[in-house]
Amino acid sequence: MPTHFAGEPEEILALDTLIKLTRATNTLLARIAHHNTHPDLTVSQFGTLEAIYHLGTMSQTDICGKLLKSGGNTTLVIDNLEKRDLVRRRRDPNDRRVVMVELTDEGRDLIEGIFPGHVQAVTEEMAALTPEEQIQLGDLCKKLGKGVPEPSTA
């Protein structure tokens, strides 16, 4: 359903495009969730384990940035993963203000066991687009994520 906003053509186009992008994202995530690839983890918990698995030990701040979550939300997610002995926290020896998060052996085993199924589910759902369309969509998302460039003042 397009916007019902009666503004300028570029405003209507921008709103309609945002609605389509948001609906497509939400629908895709719901379809991936139906594959039930990580039934005992929330999306944020899975994302945290996956980020640490692929990127290595990270600070809580870096995890917030990777997952686009608030500090408070990330703290709660890590608290719950720590209670399940899937991650552990430790102070950065070079800067005691920084809390680093790493996988435990149990966390590594869990993410290694469930990640292939998640990859398969994402691959199946993304097959709605050709490989070329996936590349184009990725490029467009990257461009949109960078935003409108600031005009140069030179």
C-alpha cells in the first residue's frame, strides 16, 4: 500500500520507497524466521554469537555497532548469553574501561552447529532475486546506508 501523504512528488516517491523497503525487509525476516534455524535464541542473541564467531572477540560497544542496537539492549543480550555459558566477558588488559566479549566453547559449538542451516535458509529466501539482482540490491543498500554526501566546501 503506497503512502496516502499528499505532498510533493519527490516526497511521495521517497515515502513509497521506504514503505516498500521496510515491508520487504520485515517479510523476508519473517520468512527466514519460519525456517526456525535458531529456535532457542532471539534474533539479537543469534546476531551477537554470529558476529563474535566471524569477527572474533569484540567489545560490547563494537557489538552494538554491528547489530545496530542500543547499549542497554546489548548488555541484556550479553547478560542472557553469559547466563547460558555461551559467552564470557573480560576487561581489555590495555583499557580496563572496555569490556570484551568472547565465545565460550559451548557458544562456539552452538553457532557452528546452527549457522549452516541459517545460511541455507537465507540462500533459499534470497533466491527470489537473481544473483545479478542480489548484487544490485546490495549495492543500492550500501549506497542508501551511506546517505546523501555532504557538499564539499572547497
